Amino acid sequence: MARPLCNFCLFALNTCICSAVTSINNKVKVIILQHPSEGKVTKNTAKLLNLCLADCQIIKGESNNDFAQLRALPASSTVLLYPNEQAINLDNNDALNTLLPITHLIVIDGTWKKAYKILQLSSLLQRFQTVSFANLPKNRYTIRKAPRADSLSTLEAVAHSLQLIEQLNPAPLYNLLDELIQKQTHHMPAHVKARYL
């Protein structure tokens, strides 16, 4: 039998995070390209962004056919968050100034392997300048293990990007992530919780 869900945050009622949701008026539109398998993960953080950010869109898929909406984006002011050799570091003020104004931020939501697959299957993404960070903030998302040291959850990556691009205060997003972690770990058996904390 399916557990009843909160009508707003869509988490199970005993892990509802609505009390920590804060509305944020971001200037840069965030477009999340979500691998189809990520939407089913209860610990996925993209939906947290959708709850808070006034201008945020999640598009599910993995190829050009799924992401046709990207054709309408302005190539000169849209950036793709992805750490390849061509990426411009958002935490380098001189480099960032060459990109401004940035109107759209594209983020791929998936494991590194899935994100790379989306990049390979979606030639539309080649239209956009890639951006990354020289220095990563500390990974707060302890309940989902990642194989790489430079791994951040989608929420953390977007929060840090918006802080650098438009000086957006990331605290409400981090607070929501902390609430998710607290609610998820509260219901874990002790031996499972010990793996993460």
C-alpha cells in the first residue's frame, strides 16, 4: 500500500519538509535536465529547488528529442554547469565578468555517468558555454554517497552557482537540504544511519 504524500512537497507525510520551504526570487532561470531515473529517487534534490526557486524548470529526458526547448534559449547568455576543460570558473571574478549577463543556468541532474550520457546524446548543449568552480563548497549532502571528490548534489551546485552569479543568499536552500537530511535519517535504522553520519 502506497504511503500518503504531502500535496505540496510530495514527500511522505512523515518526511514532509514544507516547514523549511522558503520562496526565493532568483533572477537567473534554472533549467534542470533530469535523467529519467533520478525522478524516482526519494533523496533527489532537484525537486527541492523546484519548491523554492521562483524561476526553475525540470525537464526529464536524455537526448535532443527530450530537450527541444533548449533551442529557444539565448546562446550568448545561457551557461551549462559542467566541469570540462572549456569551463569558465564562476568563482573567478574576472572570468565571470566576461560571461555576464547570464540569464539561464542549465544543470544536469544525474550521476556522473548519466550526466555524461546526456551530454553525449544532446548536441544542443554544445551551443552553450560550460561553467564550473575552481573551489567547491563543502558537500553537505551526506546521505547520498558519490564516487568523486568533486561531487555536489544538484541543490548544492545550483545554490553555489546562483550565489556567485547573482549574489543570491544560499542559506534557505541549504536549510531545506538540512531538513531533508534530518527527516530522512530520522527514520533510518541505526545501522543504516551509521553509514552516513
